[in-house]
Amino acid sequence: MKSPAVDAYIAAFPAAVRTRLNQVRRTIRAAAPKASEVMSYRIPAYRMNRMLVFFAGFKQHIGLFPPVRGDARLEKAVAKYAGPKGNLKFPHDERLPLSLIARIVRHKVRLDKPKLAGKKPRK
């Protein structure tokens, strides 16, 4: 389900950035259709049992958080976009790597597990 708060967040950006943010949003939602769309830390986020990914618009790039861990091939694929703390930066002057973003989200979904054994997942 789409979040009105995420709609408002994206609407606050210039048209060209809005288009890119909506592309990222659609890509994440397609890769994690069971995830809830929420705002967290004042940016769009997706949650299942735990937070999967966050994205944010900036003047020069779109950020995707948290860093990719646990898949060496995927870590190598995202290396060119990794910032100092491992969070990803997709510059506005480059084409968005939407298939890579989808791979990242599917990887995060695979890692998503209930926090405690026997605990029911959140709805």
C-alpha cells in the first residue's frame, strides 16, 4: 500500500528528481511487494519483519540505505555507488541502475527474518 507521507515527501522535490524518486519507489515496491511503505527518519522506508531499505533525495544524488552486506557478488556490483559509510549514492547525472536496486531489495527480503524464533511476523 502506498503511503501518503511518501507521496508528500516525493512531491517536495523538483520534477526531474521526483521522476527519479518515483522510479526508485516503483522498483522497490515491485521487488518487495509484501513490504509496508512507511516514513522513518523522515525518509521513505520499506519494512517487513525488519526495515529493508530506505531511500532519500539529495541535491546531487539519490541515496539508498543501509549498506549491502552478505552477498559478495552484490557487494562488488554496488561498489561504484558506495559512499564512505557504504550507503549508496546514485548521481542525478547518471542513469538509475534500477535492476541493481531490485537485486539489492530482493537480497534484503531474503535476509529478512523475524527477530525472535517463534515470533509472528508483523502485518
